[in-house]
Amino acid sequence: MHHLLWGKVVLLLVGVVAVLQVVHLVLLSRLESRHRRQPAAGHAPPLPVAAGTQVESLFSSLALSLQQHGRVLDASGEYRLVPHLATTARRPVAADTTLVTQCSYGHLQLIPALVERWQINQNPNAQGVVSVAVYAEYRDLSAALWAIASLRSCYSGIRQNVSFHLVSPMSSAGGRGREVAPQPPLVPPPPSGADPCSTAGMQVSGAYRANYAGGARYPNNLLRNVARRGAETEFVLVADIDMVPSANLRADFYEFALRGRLFSESRRDDKTVYVVPAFEAPEAVPPPEDKAQLLKLAEKGLLRPFYIELCLKCQVHTDYEAWQKEPPSKGLSPLFEVLWKDPWEPFYISRNSVPFYDERFKQYGFNRISQVCELHVAGYKFSVLNNGFLVHRGLKTANSFHTSKDIEQERNRMLFRQFKIELKDKYPESSRRCY
């Protein structure tokens, strides 16, 4: 009788253990399912550890990396470079397109939405990689590192697929031979009470300055080159931080490249760049996801071609009228080719082997067009894609610029004239010129 009772107890315990195991597996399955459904970037919840502690730990790691590797200077000797300050958790696949962008540290809050848009419709073989060059003057280094640490702590898509590179001026005036600015102590900002994963929690109050308002000259093209050198994929799309791509641009271009065998060795020397038409819309208007949405916004007057008010001729050769008349369709394909004419400065997807940007151009004016001009002289073709696009957050108007814009533009205009003369010597066999 005793043995029979003991046997029943053992069976009951075995049953309880079995039930607990089943419950455990179910809970694990649900947790994994929730993890898979977590958005790539923009709405990801904080990590399951104390967010503030995690950010402080990453901040310390970034500060150490800066101290150990921040001794590289650019060619002019004016700026200190820290490539790969923070790298992607996963090694990028070469057969993909990297979104290459640059900004001052105060614009880093735009990264989550940009990354989320770039990672829509992820292909298992293409991860949606972004390479960001961040500009910060010495007095702003702690704020920049804190913002980067917050982004990497709070968003798994950023931690997995975004690499950060840092550029800082050697002096407050950004001039050669000037006194080197003293480096402030790299310490976390005092607690603000804000959630570290909120926009407020990623910034230090009162430290932010606009791109062109600092003591040193903002090195647009240096930043673009640093970010491009940090890209490990075959193709890149270089766009400023406040430009949002169409939702499926990366995935559709991947499929287009596969169909056209663009990743094959036999196509590596092909000199074609793929133009992505650029538009602008008020900041209150959510960026359209596809061409159909874009056309509806254009009909309502809520969206227009980029720079149409300030420099129509800078974008007119994209032929927006012909592009908008082409009905939306699935995927991407070339719509027409355009022979480059001065002063057209399109945005485009290209191989990362195209000529780099001339780093002498700083502040406002002629920084992008100089590189597009060189593409033309070097023999590149410009093929406009039918469905992909970029949308700038906010309208470009005459009163939306800083006060020194005209002076900077005139200085760079003189440099551009010299640059075009230099291209004749750089490409002596080319019959093309920039005019």
C-alpha cells in the first residue's frame, strides 16, 4: 500500500514537471515571437536592463575608443577623425546598398526614423546598413558620445546595422596653424530626469548648435568621405540626414541589381549611377512611402521638387514632369538617361568606387555639384530610376539659411572654377567638361 501511494506521488510530480516545461517553452516561444516583431529602429522599446546604466556603460566605451584612436587627422590637418567609433554588430553583406549620411551631433535624433525606413522589407541577405559621420566640436564631444550611446542602447536596428564615425575640428576656428582647442573631460551629462531613450534624453540641454553656426567650418565633403569609407557594401546612397528614402528603395534596388547582375564581377567597371529624384515637403507632412502616395501629395500642393524655389536649374534636368507622368509600378527600373549639364546635382545610388568628394569645399555651396561634375568628366552615365525617391524634411526657402550663406557660396564658387580646371589635368583623355 505504501509503495502504491509513493508511486502515485512520483507520477504526479513527473506530470507537474512536464506541465511546467510546456509552460516554459510556450513562454519562450512568445518572447521570441515578440522579439522578431520588434520594429527595426523607430519604435523599439528599451533593453531589458536599466536604460540609464546601459547608456553610461556604452558612453564610457565610446570615450575610451576616442582616446585610443582619435589621433588621425584629415589631409588638411584641420580635423581629427575617428573612423568606426562604433561599428555594426553584424558584418554587412557586400551585395547590398549602404545609406551613407552625415550630420552634426544635434541632428542624431533623426536617425531612428531614417533607419526604420531603410530597413523595411529586409531581405535575409541584405540588412539595411547605414554609415553615419558625426561632426562635433570639442566642447560638444560628451554630448555627441551620449547621443550615440543612447541610440545604440535603445534601438536594436541601430545597434545591429549602423556604424558611427566622428569628425572634430582641431581648433575652434578651424584654421591651419591656429591654437589647438583644449579637449574637455569626457564625462556623462548630469541626470536630466528624461528617459534616455527619448529625444530629450539623448541630448544635453543648451549645447546644440546648427551645422554652420559653430566656431569651425562645417566640412560637408570630409564627412561624406569618412562615412563612405566606412561602408562595406558594393553600392551606396549618399544623402543628408534630413532626407528620407522611399520605403522599399533599398529592397527594390537589391532585386533590380540581382536581375541586372550588377553584383557580378563582369559589371564592376560599369560607369552608371542611378538617379533617385528628390522632393521636399513641409516638416508636418509625413514622408510618403511609395510613388502613389507621393503623387497624391504633389496634387494637393503638399510636396514639390527639391530646391525648386532656390535653384530650379540645379534639379530640373531630373525631368520631374516626365517622372511624375510615369504611373507607379512594382520594383525599380531605369526610366531614362540624362546627359549631365551644369549645375545639375542629383542624388543617386552608385558603386562605392566612384570618385570621392573634394574635401576643400566646406560650409555652404558647390560641395555636392563638384563631385557630380567629376563623375561626368570621368565618363559616368546618369540613369533615372522610375519609382524610388528621396524627400527632404522641410521646404527650402530663401529665409531658411544662415546669415553667412552668400559669402560662403561666393568663396566656394571661386574654388569650383579652380576645381574644373584641375579636372582637365586629372582626366586628360576625356572630352567632357563641366559647363
